[in-house]
Amino acid sequence: QITLKPRPSATDISADIKRALHRSWSSYQDNVSVSATGGSVRLTGTVPTFDDKWVADDTAWRAPGVTGVENDIAVV
């Protein structure tokens, strides 16, 4: 008996990452955009520190269904 789980859609992946970032950041989550195509995620926008850029990258990788992350977030 095998049970298959459906793969998360790109919309679900994007929404999951945005919710997770909102929990991590209270002030500038609107500065980061998340787009997904299949399991490939692209992060764009700005954050004030490299640590915040890393947090966004790590958060995206931890979302179910993610197979790749392109982190184009700028540190300003």
C-alpha cells in the first residue's frame, strides 16, 4: 500500500515562503518578492544585512516542494 502526496503548486510554495518570511521579519518583508515556477524559487528585493539575505534563502529552501532557489536579494 503506497500513498502518494500531491506536489505543492508554485502558488502554494510562494505563499508558504511569504508566510514564513513574515514570521521571521516584522518590518521589511514587503521589500522581498517571491516567485516560483514549479519547484524553482526566485527571491528579489532588498534587505539591510547579509544575515537577512541568508535567512530568506534558508527559509525558501525549507519550503515543501522547493527544488532550487535563485537569491537575487540585494543588501543595501
